[in-house]
Amino acid sequence: MKLSRASIPDDDLNKQLRAAKSQLALYAKDLKALLFREQKKSQKLEAVNKQLQAYAQDLKAAYGAEQRKTRELEKSYADTVVRLTLASRYKDEETGTHIQRLSHYSKTLAVSIGFDEDDAQLIFDAAPMHDVGKVGIPDRIMQKRGPLDETEWAIVKRHPVFGANLLAGSPSLLLETAREIALTHHERWDGSGYPQGLTGEAIPLGGRMVMLADTYDALRSRRPYKPAFSHQKTRDIILNGNDRTKPQHFDPTLLEAFRELHVEFDRIFSEIREEPSTQEE
């Protein structure tokens, strides 16, 4: 049987009400203490967050300063090596314009096979250093008029190693890329190149690109042993071969890219040159 409200004595009811009120007061006190603690936590978290934001700003500023230092150091490295590269050109028949053209040919190839702008620019900047090792070849050989004998040719073929050694040991990505190119720009896809006789994809891609670009420019340029060839003849030699140059020397992907881009190579050669040259058709 349920008791009605009227059946509960007033004294008992008052006791229950006082007990409930007391319990609610304790709950309120506990809740207030809890809220106070949470506010303190929130204030601490806010202070920590502000401190972290300040650290982040400081870190961002420090990182920016470090990046500027890195770029300046990288530029200093590059300037030094480019000066060595230019100095090496006094040893043979190649010119400063050859260096410029080689960068543009190589970047054109890089972009055509999917390099992003930064990576293509890295190839552009590194390509001019490909022959820096020629500073280590005696002048009597580099400036010889007439064919080289076997001993002299063997010395010339050491210039990729000389160049790679000169560029080795730097933390610079630019100089490491240049080192790879210097060492491998005379390697051939079919393994008939030097100094290591590497084949296929064992040759770094930068080396493969510069090798094709260097071949094109050498064919277009006058040498003691050959006249300057026309673009059409150079294109035919690279794509179909002659007694010295074979299509199998080149990365097939790059060869196909050249087939599509050869007009751009001709434009680069025509726009970046010191003086007109007589060409053999």
C-alpha cells in the first residue's frame, strides 16, 4: 500500500528536505570546485597555447632565416663551381654559350617527361657543371690540334671522375646533383659509355638528359675534327645514327621526347649563340 503525502509526518518530511538541501549544497560546492579547477586548466591551456604560438612564430622566423642562409650558401657553392666550369672552357673549344644552351636543353627534356618546376630548375642549374673535371686534364691534351692517341684519350676519359671528386662531399642538393651528372654524362644506355660502363636505368636520369643534350650541341657546333652540322642533320644522326652516334646510346623515353621537341632544341641553339657558324647540311 502506497503512502500518500498526507501520511508522512511533518517532522520526517522536514528532515528529508533538510537532508536533500544539504546534499544539494554539497553537490553545488563540489560542482563549483570542479568548475574552478576546469577554469584553471583552461587558463593554463590558453597560456600554453599562447606560448606555443609564440614558439611557432619564433621557429618560423628561425626556419626562414635558416632557409635564407641555406640559399645563400648554395648560391655561393654554385657560383664557385660555375666559375671553375667557365675556367674549364678555356681548355677546349666549347664556349659559355654552350653551357647556357645545355641548361635549356636539359630543362626542356626534364619538363617534357614530367619533372615539376623545382626539379627541372635543379637540372637546369646543375647541368653546366658536367665538364668541370676538364680542369684536371693537361692543356697539351685539351688544346691539341688533331686526333688524340690512345694514351691521351684515356686521360680525357677520366674527366667525369675528376669532376665528380671535385663536387663530392657537399651537403648541397645542387652540388650532389651536379656530381651525379658530372660522373655519368658520358654513360650510354647500351653500356658502351664511360667511365663505368653503366647501362639503362643504372645511369642517373640527370646524366642521361645531359648526355643527350650535350650530344645535340656537340653535333651542332664546329670542332677541329668536324664542321657544324645543321639541325636537320643533327636530328637525323640522333634518331637514326651514324658511324659514331647510335640511337641505342640514349634513354628510349628521352629519345622519344627529343623526337617531339627537336624544334625547341633548334630554337635554343639559334637564340643562344655567339656568332653564326658555317654548317654542313
